[in-house]
Amino acid sequence: MKKTIRRQTVDILNSVSQSEAFAGNLIDAHLDQQNLSGTADGRLLTHLVYGVLRMQGHLDWIISQFYRGDYAGMDENVKNILRTGLYQLKFSERLPAFAVVNEAVKIAKETTPAAAGLTNAVLRSYLRNPDKISFPSFDQNPDLYIATFHSHPLWLVDLWLNIYGKEETLALCRANNELPPLTIRINTLKISVHDLMEKLKAEKFSCIKTRFSPDGINLSDSPTPIQKTIFYKEGLLRFQDEAAQLVSYMVGPQDGENVLDACSGTGGKTLHLANMMNNCGRIMALDCDYEKITQLRKEAARMGVSIIEPVQADLKYRLPAEYLRKFDHVLVDAPCSGTGTLRRNPEIKWRLTASSLDEFAKSQTSILHNASDAVKKGGHLIYCTCSVLSLENEEVIRHFLTDHPDFTVLNPSTVFSEIPMDNRGFLRTYPHRHSMDGFFCALLKRRI
């Protein structure tokens, strides 16, 4: 018997809880397997999974007020059944309340029969007493209020309060729970922004140019998934948040130059750099994950890029001699906490721990040190993360400069007047300020 959309939602949430898989990848695979892409059921599934993950802390706070036992020790499957049901009751009006409760009880009977009565009792208790739910006061307990009402781990809220203050932290956490824009980057080797926008509009897509990146388009009211269109298949575009696009402009490569992308992943920035170089020059793309390198090769072929040389390599170790001081630009898009991408990957906030941040910072410092060996005299070293935590950003740069006095920070603000920069010349973007992912980027130069 085919599983209902709510049951499928719970299954995906369980997979997210039990593994390091990202919800987006699980949803995409599920939509393809079930032929749900572009359908109302597919949109509902996506809406419920992301909605529950974004508001998990808020939902848990409410459920714990109606559950008399140890909620922290409750079976994760039962938690996800309750979260999915409560999310629909509180944040969605697509089904009558009785139908939501009945469906949740049915899922419990199918998966954890002993919890069916509990599921019914908790959800019906909420329906009878929705006004009795109390949250902490923002004025008296701003950290606990933001953590529970705006659904973020308390330790992370406390960290941001020390950095940004109450109002800024509140705005950041609120923005993290909003739907992010669907942003694409055009392939300038094949088409212009204007021409692609005209083609998209002719197919009934609603689109506007991105605010800062000259190569980006924000899509809304898409009549069909953009990845199913001929435009995607012909390599005219790639998904890429606007903040990530701006990093390539911090690199600023020219035709014919020699570039090293030290942590290329599947090649979002690598391919953008190739566009900026008019597919003329050389880009060495390194990553320790063979599957990502394989995907990069496929993407380069789809987008008509020929100057990228993908290589499996781990920057936790020193580079071979043939790389030393050979590159005009070395980009280090370091593995990080991902705290700037919580709108797109809300599961991250429930996986992170305070101790993991120190591990990220140590790894980032090591990778930056090893990658710097490849920068030639007068060349540029570009460090970026999709984190909004100083420990992974300016603190990494500070430690690096202490150990590498032959490098200096460049302030490109006069050149990139349209890019959000701080007074030290660091690129900084935030969801609540710029409606894009949170990124940090520093441009360094080797003097000798």
C-alpha cells in the first residue's frame, strides 16, 4: 500500500535524525522515486519536512508541556509523528484538525503501536488548550525566548547574543526560519542574464535579477522545477545562492590565469570562476570526496567548461611540490559549521554542538595553512565559509596572519562597492540583512 505524504514526511525526518544526510538530498531522491516533482503532493512533502525541521525547537517546547514523561528520552519516531502533526495544526491550514490527528494516530499505529494513544492524547490536548501554551519572556529571558519561540539551540543563541546583541540575534533567528529565495547563476559562456530572463518569462517563470551579483536570478512562482527544463539540461544555469556567487568576485580571476580551488566540492564556485575567465586559463579543483569530484566533472561537461582539472586530494596534508607557489589565486572554501545556511539546511542547527566548532576551526586553520603554499609571490589567497561565527572566520584569519607574516589582508571595498563589506575589507552577508546566505570571505595577498 502506498504511504501517505504525512507518513513519507515522518520517514524522511527519521532518516535525517538517524544519519548525516541532508533533508534536501533525501527529498529530491524521494520526489524522483515517487514521481512527485512538480506535483501538489511533492510540494506538500517539501513544505512539511522543511517546516518541521525549521520549527522543531518551537514544536518540542509545546509538546513537552502536554507530555508528562521524559520528553528528551522519547523515541525519535514518535517525536517526529507529533512534530509533523503539531506543525500542521499550528502552522498549516491544508487539512481539518480532526484529519491531522487521525492521520498522526494512524502513522503511530503503523510504526509504533504502543504510542498511538499518546499521539492522540497530546495532539488533542493541544487542540483543547492552544491558548495555555506559554513561552519565556523576551525582555526577561531573551536567550530562552529566542531559542524556544524561534527554534534554535540555546547554546547557539547564547553565542550569537554575545556577538550581535538581542535585536540582531532575534532578527537572524527569525530570518533563518523563512523560506530562502530560489537563486540561480547563469552560465555566461552560453547566455546573458537578460536573454535567460526573457526565455524564463516566456515559459511563465517569475524572475528578477539578484541585488548584488551581476550573474544571479531569483525565481518565484515556477510553473515547473527549473532542473527539469531545457535551460538546465543545456547548461545555461546552475543553482547557487547569491552570497556564494559574490565569493568568485572576491577572487576576481582574469583570462589565462592559474587558479587553485582547494576545496571545490561539486564545483559551484569553480565553474563560476571558469565563467569569469571566459574558459581561458587553468583551474585545478581539489576535493577529498571522490563522489564530489565525479559530480564536478559531470557539471563541467553540462556547462561547457573545459579548463577545470579535478583532482582528489585532502588539504589536511601538505601539497605536492609541483603545486608550490604556482597559482595566481588560491580559493579555500573551507568546510564549516554551515550556520549561514540554516534557511536551506535547518537540520544543521540540531546537529551542531559547541565542541564541534573548535574542531572546525582547527581544521580550517590547517587547510588554510596548507593551501597558502600554492600562492605565488604577489598572488591572492581567498578564504571563505558559509558561517556567521567569528571563531571560523576572522579568528582563523588572525591566527593565520600571526604564523604567516608574508601575507596581508587586502581591502577590496573600493573595487567592489556593490558587495557587502565591513570596514576591514571582509565580505559579510546575512540572511536578515541581505536576503541571502550568511557568508564570510577574506582576500589576502602574498607579499614576498
